[in-house]
Amino acid sequence: MKRKIRMGMVGGGPGAFIGNAHRCAARLDGLIELVCGAFSSHPDKCRAAGKELFLPEERCYASYDEMFEKEAKLPEGERMDFVSITTPNHTHFKIAMKALECGFHVVCEKPMTTTVEEAEALAAEVKRTGLLFCLTHNYTAYPMVRVAKRMARGGELGEIRRIMVEYPQGWLADAVTPDNIQGSWRTNPATSGISCCMGDIGSHAENLAEFITGLKITELCANIKTFVPGRALDDDGDVLLRFDNGAIGALSASQVAVGEENALKIRIYGTKAALEWRQENPETLIVKYNDRPAQLMRRNWAGVGAEWSRLPAGHPEGFFEAFGNLYRDMALAIDARLTGGTHETEYPTVEDGLRGVRFIHAVVGSQGAWVKL
Amino acid sequence: MKRKIRMGMVGGGPGAFIGNAHRCAARLDGLIELVCGAFSSHPDKCRAAGKELFLPEERCYASYDEMFEKEAKLPEGERMDFVSITTPNHTHFKIAMKALECGFHVVCEKPMTTTVEEAEALAAEVKRTGLLFCLTHNYTAYPMVRVAKRMARGGELGEIRRIMVEYPQGWLADAVTPDNIQGSWRTNPATSGISCCMGDIGSHAENLAEFITGLKITELCANIKTFVPGRALDDDGDVLLRFDNGAIGALSASQVAVGEENALKIRIYGTKAALEWRQENPETLIVKYNDRPAQLMRRNWAGVGAEWSRLPAGHPEGFFEAFGNLYRDMALAIDARLTGGTHETEYPTVEDGLRGVRFIHAVVGSQGAWVKL
Amino acid sequence: MKRKIRMGMVGGGPGAFIGNAHRCAARLDGLIELVCGAFSSHPDKCRAAGKELFLPEERCYASYDEMFEKEAKLPEGERMDFVSITTPNHTHFKIAMKALECGFHVVCEKPMTTTVEEAEALAAEVKRTGLLFCLTHNYTAYPMVRVAKRMARGGELGEIRRIMVEYPQGWLADAVTPDNIQGSWRTNPATSGISCCMGDIGSHAENLAEFITGLKITELCANIKTFVPGRALDDDGDVLLRFDNGAIGALSASQVAVGEENALKIRIYGTKAALEWRQENPETLIVKYNDRPAQLMRRNWAGVGAEWSRLPAGHPEGFFEAFGNLYRDMALAIDARLTGGTHETEYPTVEDGLRGVRFIHAVVGSQGAWVKL
Amino acid sequence: MKRKIRMGMVGGGPGAFIGNAHRCAARLDGLIELVCGAFSSHPDKCRAAGKELFLPEERCYASYDEMFEKEAKLPEGERMDFVSITTPNHTHFKIAMKALECGFHVVCEKPMTTTVEEAEALAAEVKRTGLLFCLTHNYTAYPMVRVAKRMARGGELGEIRRIMVEYPQGWLADAVTPDNIQGSWRTNPATSGISCCMGDIGSHAENLAEFITGLKITELCANIKTFVPGRALDDDGDVLLRFDNGAIGALSASQVAVGEENALKIRIYGTKAALEWRQENPETLIVKYNDRPAQLMRRNWAGVGAEWSRLPAGHPEGFFEAFGNLYRDMALAIDARLTGGTHETEYPTVEDGLRGVRFIHAVVGSQGAWVKL
């Protein structure tokens, strides 16, 4: 690479779990340097965050507008190359649009927007500008998920018949107290959009199923529910799925599944073989057969997934490393633009983001009936 | 006990997996003696089976009618006490009705009948005769399932919100050849009834969910499918569930889930705790909490489930032992009748069988819409 | 088979875990009938036990001497065919010798005797009489252990280099109270012999390692210990092992390993592949490679171990079923003698028993130094 | 923190797995900046490595001597604060001594030195200079290992009786080809010292056992072996252990355990409870009891190990994150020195390094007999 790639950040102030996760992931390979941020809409908090991150005060901006405008005026080689958007859902759209307008590549949290219209507009803008856009469906970046994708799309499972994907969490089983920043904005329609559970994690499950298989959900029938009294958005639900090749399956997501941490899991059954992957044990991909013993494929063992590995097998890579694969991908893609090289990105795109927003709206709109997606 | 309890059997001839399982289970505790059988509708096969079982030729009957009639004329202390019905689904009803008519207690395979009307008639007949009737939803007899039931019904989970139950198998992923006796009758509407997958295993899943929780499914919405070309009945499907307390969940069953053996699994999430149990690892019940570490409850460790155990913890009990709990229960119940004692049975009853048949018909009738159960 | 095989039993009175396990195992396949017993040295207890087992009073004998002598005088077809010896260790020798003298085949618990001299004398007597003798190293009878044996001896692992076998239990972590019958006799030198932990379970571990690999331990160096104050025999220890092909390894056994149930586990590493098997999860055999993913071999899946299976894959078989394989083997062997047929037994023999007794004495005699075995 | 802490590196040139791991770990939290390096004894390779790391050419030094001397002359705030030594074993001593002499804090790979004398001299020098010294027994930095330490040392297990620690790997099962850089220097006495397997990984196992429990090995008896023909150092072995409180146990390590990745595992049994931890599944600590169900403690669930966590439970942290805990610790300790604050380090020290070297020499010197440690 020609030089380190420069990152700006919107969001990720004090107490923001995902903002810190983005930064750790971006740092991991030493290819990216955080150079500026609009970490909070409170200027004091923004500056405090920037100070902790060893940023100069003048690059801790009071707003993303200011950041994009001022950074755009800095010379190449000094100004940021791309922005990471790690704010609550309702702000993604306008931040991303502004970033694109100012010529910055974008890494954006999911769900991409809170309405389908915004998602479509953003997709159009990405296309129009030709800028890079990575949606952080970070689970797709686990090496064994990419191995699963290659196997499924390469025909190793035969024709796919059944997909079971689930994402149970327990952390919102009780009413959220105001000091729970993460929980508060996610359960608030003003910041989260029309869905909590299905938007926050159901969309990851949807994305994972389509990412691995290359199949598209064509119809779904959802039964979602709000269990915690006083909560305005769904916190639990199940969705029947029909795919474009005739496969069927079910998607379950819950944030009131007491005792569950972050238990995203997918199983895919084809005519020849089946796959099983669990996010909490991400280094293993189980491959099952009717006519021989199941195989435990492990990251970087016997060459499996070596191209997405930083460590030998048995030296656990986890959430940051997967997330870091997205950032590395973005850094290499930007470098290719800077140097006139080429780099084929593997990260989820604005199209995946649009599809996710459509999925969320279909699920919420289903009300127990079948709807097209 | 006063004496060994005497068992007759209908079905269970050569190649019948489940018939042999019944016999092994019945033998396990030494409380039951097989004294007669109508093992096959072919008299030769019946006699051959009886010979292998060391039965006298005169008690290997050419038909169940003959068996019930002749046995009924033998003196108490010689005639059979109860019958085990292990034939294909379509015959359960008439065999069970005849057995009851002749005064014999009944152990019957599931699904209990192939129509709701038959199931209702049989339930009425059991009630009228006052005879004992055990439906072999054998998975309910695993010690850790009974522990789960006690916990769930005793309030240890709090209010139940979510139930996820699944039963994937892979053995019918391809078209069945004629020599596959088990597969042939199950995929044939004439012998299996209106459903293959949902009748054979989906009904186990339904039963397990209701058995453990005491909740009732009030509404369901099913998406079932036949994947194998030329097959007349469903071999795969998912069902959205609503329970009488407001809980929701999903049931998935498949016989085309390549690589899956007999992977019945249930998870139950309450407001306070959650349970997870897997049939393939039946000695462990996982209890999960939001506010403390999960617990691995193990059969007969620290007293858990000791009342249903034959062996110390760590000495695996399995399918036969669970099944044997049903037979022991039946033997003790019959002995109580013989001796004027009392015995409280824990086995599934004709009412469970009726509910299962209603479930199967609701699922098949759903056609993607919500139906009451 | 010509007829059911007739079993007598010594030991196995009230509260005897292993006696009941023997009976359940013997019953499982319906090939064996318990016809008599000397269940206790207290005649009342013996009769009570016999009554519970539905035996006629005249065949509940006051002593094994009486049993062997009287049974020997009964006509063939009525008298017992073999005896199961399930008493404490110190009695095995004289009971077995007497049984052989009276012409009965023997199933005997391990350790076979409490001295090497007795073991040698018993081995000689078995050879002299030509009678059948099965030592219940029951863990060798798990289907996946037999699959492991076939693989290891068939060269699928390459040359074996390393064997790790362990058997931790926690049940004797505290001093034994008198009502703990199992614990009391095992910790008493008068009934248990020179070792508790190494005799009771260490010898299972030794046997398993040699059974699967066909290798012989040639030298060992042991560090054993008694942790519970006042206990007269070892309750914990580790043993360095050297095998006749140059392989090395370690054996650990403990009865004070708090929290462990019955965690016998073995790992065998060869130049080409490795095996791992755990008794508490006996249906799975893991096969590991350097150049491809590990395989999960499962009982009766894709044909693996089908010849030792009673149930399809995913229908758990456990401790009784493994134990039952020994009894079935004995029954078929006796039948072959009755009918002039042939049957190749797979059960552990008097030679395995002799080897086990030598192992126990070597371990106890080692005192931290290397000793030949 | 006042500013980012500046790191220099010795070793870690092209193809060096552990050098890159150090850098990733050091970057993770954004507290440390790599400012210079002597990455290779080949100046070209060194410069190439530095360029890939975006370092200025003038700070890519031809030798560590040059680096320490030149960096020492740079002003505070520009010169490096500490050095990471990631070279083969035989060079650690002189590099570390020189670094200390020049006033730099040290992060050093294990084993610390190749002789006990060097280790003692280095320990004395660290003491004399008062500089910070972190030995990268990185496995001690997994959150759940630290939880285990707190539990074990806090008495939650009762008195510890048994420790079983094992570290099987399979990657050196065959002769090493010259292009295998990692394997080549580790199997070469000139670079590795007197031991391969026990030095490289056995010492991790020893350290882990003492780190968690606070107990000291007082005596050991080792059986080590070289399996691969032509190899000059041990590649496999088992060690009997005696601890200063009377506990006993065994340590096994192998680099020829085909199919094993990096399977460090420890079990610790006390009078009240037991712990089990596996490096390949590092987020879980199993706690076992005799009188209640086992618990699955999970990182950052219900508060467990939150102080060492960067991510919520269920978002896997792995090898880099544990390693990063050592670097964060070092960064905070240096910052405390810069700012006059205090910081209590948790990283392994030069004393642990000395102990490790003594362990390696005791094992190699044992030759099957008991030796004091």
C-alpha cells in the first residue's frame, strides 16, 4: 500500500460499544489511521472522545457537516479518505448522503436507513458517485462464513432446500433503563425506525442467509411481538421464508431470549450436504452428509479459509478480526483507487443495505400474512 | 410387584426398527414379559418372529383379532395384560379399539390415528372402558425432559415467552427404495395418513413443547413442502406458533435435512430463565440466565432427575432407557390395578394422542394461513 | 439361537449399582434369562432380592457354593449356563474358581482378582477347563470403541506415537459414610485389594488403551496419592507410560476430581491420524488429521459401527447397551457351544484380567520409579 | 493517557507469525504506536518490513544495537518507550540486556532465555534497572484465565488437589522443510535452546498452572521423546508434577499430536470445586461441583471478567485480544511512569520467565527421574 488510509468517524462517543468496535477493527492491521471525528453532537463530549483517541482538537468536529466540509478542503494525503458512520439508525441516511456528496467513501452501520425510500436514494447516490460503500454486516466477514459462501455457491451442497437462521439475544428481556444507551435508542422508534429486534439483528440473519447461499427471499410471513410492557417496537419474532429457488426455511430473532448472548446461527441443507455455523464459535464450520461422517472445518486448518486468516488455526480469531476484514477490504480498495491498482471487495454493499431495509419493512408489514420481498 | 406383567405385541416383525425398540425397552427392568404377538399379517413371518423371541408357536397369532380374542379367554395370570401396538399409523385405531373392547390395556405408537374422528372415538373409548392407554411420545420420558417439565411448570423460568422446537432428520432426503420398509410406509398416504414429516416427527416436537410447558398451541401457521420428486406427502416444513399464555415460537421439522440424525431440540425462554435440551445429548439440560452463568444440569448429578434414573451420572442412559420409563410406568400401573394399589402414571395419554392428531391436521390444513388448534 | 441362555448371579443384592446394571444389560436383547442367584451372604436379603426379581425361592441360594453345586445337578435345559460375578474384588477369585470347577461359564467384574498370583491361577484354570470367561471391561463394548479399535489396529492412524487416557471421577472427594456401600468396600483394603482408584478405574483406562491399539505397556512410572484423610488406599494418581512400539503417553485417574462424573476419555495419536473418544458422549468418535478437517464419526451413521448397533444413529445408546454387547456375546458363544456352531467373541478375556491386575500392582509398586509391566 | 506509547521491535520480519501477532495486539487499543524496528538481521529485509509498516526508513535499523543506541539519543516524546523482542529464543537474552542497559522497557517472548544463568542475570538486571519487563505468556491474559486465577487464589475451589494441563499441537508431526521458518528455528538447538516442545509450549502449560493457582511445582518427573527422525530436540512428552501444597498432577505437551491445532487446556480440582478452561474456546470457563450443576462462566456475561473485556458477551474475543491485554497493561504502566501515576500490572514478569527456564531445564534434565524445581 502507498500509505495508511485515513478514517473519519461519526458517532462512537463515550459508551458507544459499536463505535469502539469499529475503531479496534480499523486499527488491527495497521493499514488505517483515525484522523478526525464527529463523535458526539455535544462538542464537549466530542472533544473529550477525540482527546482519548489522541486526535488534535481541530479535527474533533462539532458536527458531521462541519467535518465533511472542512476535511474536503484539506489536501489529499492529509484529509480523511473515508468515514465510518456508527450513529443510531435514523441518522445513517443523511450522514451517508452528505459524505458521498463531499466525496468520501463510506463505511456504514446497519440497518442502512429507516425507510425504503431513503435506502433506494442512498443506493442511487452511491451508484451515481462511484464511491465505495461498505455496509457493516460484519458477520459475513468471518472466514468460515466466507468458506461457507464459497461452498454453497460452488455447488458443494447440491440444490439448497432448507435454511434455518436464528439470532437470539437476551439483553433486552427487561425494560431498558435510561443509562442503557444501547438499549434506549434501539427501542425508540425515533432513533431506531419501525423495528427493534428485526431491524437490529433479524436483518443480520436475513443478510447472512442470502450472503452465503446467493438465494433471495421472495416471500415471507412473520409473527413478531413486543413482550416487554411499554416497549414501542418488536423485541421478538419468527418469520417463515420462501426462497427464489424453491427452498424454504425459518428465521427467528429475539432480544428477550433470556440467557442468550449473541447466538446468531445458520444451517443450510442441500441435496448433497449441509452446513452449520455459529457466531459464538466462529472458527468452526460443520459440514454434514448423509453418506459419510460430518466434518469440522476449522479456520486455517488444512488451508481452509487461509486467505482470510491472520493467525494459525487454534489461535482464536473473533469479532474484531471479522470486522477488521471489512476495514482491510475498504483500505485496500481505497489504496487501489489511489494507486490505479485493482482490488475486488468482499464487503456487503449498499445493495445489501437496501435489501435489509426492504426485509425489515416486509416483516413489520406482514402482520401474520405472506408478503413479497 | 405381584408378578411380571404380560405383554402382547401387534407389529414388530422382521426389519421393524420400532418394534424391536419397544421390546428392548419393555425388557429393560425385568418387570414385563412378552407372552404373545401378532407380529406380521403373514403367518409365516409372524411365527418366525415369535420363534426368534422364544415364544411358543400357539401364541404367535395370525391376526390381532385372533390374538385379542384368544388371549381374552385365557385365565388371568396367563393371558397377556396389555398390548403394544407398533404397526403403521393407519392401523392403530382399529387395533387399539379392538384391544380395549377385549379388555386389554394399550401401549400405542404415534401418531395415534390418521383422522381426528378416529382419535376422538378412541379417546372416548379409553374413557369409557377405564383401561390404561399410553401413547409412546417416548421423548417425554427422558429424565431431563421431566426435570425440564417440573422446572417450567413450577415457575422457575418465570412467564414463558418463546418456544423454539425443531426436529431435523436427513434419512428421507432421497426417494425411498422399496426395501426401505420404514421409509416406504411413512411416505405412503395409505399407511401414513395425511402427513409424513409433520405426522412422524413434527407431532413429537409439538408434544414435547406442550408437555414441558403445560401451555397449549392455540393458533398456527404452517409452510410445509414436499421436496423429493414423486413423494406424496410433506417431507419438510416450518410452523409459526402462538400459545395460550401469549408466548410465541416456531416449530421446524424435516426429513430431508441432510446429515441430521434425529436432532430433536427444544428451547424455552421465560422471563427469568431459559431451558435447552437436545435429544441426541439427552443427559444434559442447559439452564440459562441473564444475571448469572448458565448451568449444565446432568441426569443424576447432585440429585437431578434421580427418580427417573437407573444409573449414576456419567453412565449414559439413552433412547431405550427413556422408552423403558414408559413401559415401567405401564407395568407399575397395571400392577397397582392387580393389587389394589395406586400408581400415578407419567406417560402420555390418549388425550396427548388426540391433540397430536389435531395438530397434524391443522398443519396440513393451514396452507400458509393461520388456523386455530 | 436354540433357547434362551440361563444366567445365575453372585452378588447384586439391594443397593448394588453394578449388579443391577448387569441384569439390565443381560435382559436387553431377550437372549438371557436370570434363573438363580446368590445375591447376598445374608439369606434373607438374598431371598428378598430374588423375590423382587420374580425368582422361585428355591433358586435363591444362601451361598455361591450351594448355588454352583445344586445348579450343577440340575438337568441341562434347566440349570444355569453361566454365572455373573458382581461382588467386591476380594471374592472374585474364589467364586470364579468354584464356578469353573462346577462347569459354568463366567462373566466376572473387574479387577479380576486382588493378587497377581490369583489372576495367574484363574487364567490357568480357564485355559484348563476350556470354559468361557468374560471380564466386564464394559467400555470396550461401546460400538465407537470397537470402531476405534478396528481403525487403530488396521493402520488408519499410521504408527501410534502418543496415548493419553484419563478417568476422572469426583464421587469419593470426601470421606465415605457407612451407608455408601459402593464407596465403603472400594476404599477398604480388605475388600478392594491394594488399590482403590487405580484398581477400580485406572485399570479400565489401561485396558482401553491396550484394547484399542493392540499395544502393550512395557514400563510405567506412577505418582499416586491418597487425598482424603483416613483413607487407606489411593484415590488419585498419574502414570507415565511407555508402549512396546515406542509410543509414550500418560494415564490419569482420580476419584477426588470434584465435579467429574465418569469422564473416561482416550486420545490416540498416530503418524497419520488421531482418535478421540469420551465415554460420557459415547456415540461420537472424533478422527483428526493434519491435512484435512476432523471427522465426527457417529454410531450407525453412514454405516459406522452398524454391526454393534441396536438403534439408528441419533437414538442414543449408552452404558447398558455397551454392557449388553458383552452379554449378547456371551449368550451367542454359549449357544454356539450348545448347537455346535461357532461364534467369535469380542469380549475381554481372562488374559485382559490378568494384565489389569499386573497393571494395578505395577502402579502401586512403582512409588515414583519406573517399573516393567 | 498523556500520549501514545512508542514501541520498537526486534524481529518480526517477513513470515514471522509471532511478530505480526505482537503488532496486531499492540495496535488494538490505539494506545501504542510502532515507531521503529530492527525487523531482520538483513538490512534489506528490515527496510522492506518497515516500509510495509509505514515506518520512515531511518528508523528501520540494521541491528538492535544500533536501534537501542540511536533511539536512546532521541528526545523523550520521540524515541521509543519500550521494545518488543520477538526473535528466536537464543537471542532474547542479549537483546533484552542491551535494551535495559539503554533504558528501555521490555516486552519479551518466551522462553525468556536458553540457559538458567542468563535468566538469572536478566532477572537481576531488571531488578537493578527498575524498568518494566513483560514476558508474553499471553495465555494468562485471556479474561477467563484471569477469572480462574481470582477464583482459585480466592479459595473458591477449596484446597487444590489435582492439576491437569496439556498442550497438544500437531504441526511438527513431520520433518520440517527449510521453508518452514517457524519450525526450522524451533527444532534447531542453536536457536531454540535445549528443548523444542517443552520450551515452546510446555513452558506455557507450566506457567498457566502456576499463574492460575499460585502454587509452585516443587518436583517433577518427565518422560520426553523425539519422534520425528533426525530431529535434534524433543517433540513430545509428559511430566508428573508435585506442587508445594501437596497437590499432584500431570503436564503433557506434544507437537506431533496429529490433528491438534493449539489445544492448550487446563483443569484444576479443589476440595470444593473444579475449573476447566480451553484456549481454543477461551470465552468459557467451566466450574464444576459435586453438589450442584456445573456452571458455564462466559466472558462479560453477568459481569464475569468485564474488567478485561472490550466486547459484550457472545462477541468472541480471541488470541489478539488476550495478547492485547498485555500490551495495554504495558502501555498503561509506562504512562503511569510518565505521568507520575500508578498502575498495577497483571502481565507475567521476568520472575515468571526465570521460572519457565528452570522448568525447561528440569524437564530435560529429569531423564525419567524426579528432580526438584
